[in-house]
Amino acid sequence: MSDVVNVSVEDIQDPGRVLDVREDYEWEAGHIDGALHIPLGQLPERLEELDPDVDYNIICRTGGRSYQATQWLNGNGYGAVNVRGGMDAWLVAEKPIVSDNGQQPTVK
């Protein structure tokens, strides 16, 4: 098992380096503007969408799926860190989110 580096939501400065691995319905309800979205289960077949020269902040709802994604990405030569507490922590920190469903953004 590889060592996974964890960062807090306060450490994230560039939303373009955030990879959200939640499911589509979670993303549509609320996500970080500018983040990239690839659900965890699709990551192996969509790996070419990631830049191997970019270090990504991996986020999910609470940190479990993002931890798995971070391990997998690191094991495949990509730079990735796990966002501790996920989108729940993002909301607690009162950081902005947007939705794709025309409703008030929320975390599901």
C-alpha cells in the first residue's frame, strides 16, 4: 500500500488542479467551479484526460473514494494528493460551489 499525502481544503489554491471523483448526480448537485470530473469507476478508461505533468488534488464527498483514486493515480505515475474531508470539508470552510442542475448548489 502506498503512502497517500493528505491536504486540507485550505491548501487548494487552483481549482483547475482539482479532480472530483464523485458520481454524476453528486457533481451535478454541487461542485468546485473549474474542477475536472471523472467518477472513480471511470478513472482507468479516462486516464488519458489527465495531464501527467500536473499534480492533482483529488476530492470526493468525505475522502474515501478520493483516497482510493489518489493511491491508484500515484501507483500509475501521476502526482495526486487526497483532499481530507472532501466536499463536506469544502462546505464547512465556506468555499464556493456551483451546480449543473439549475438548483441551489449542495453536496450529496
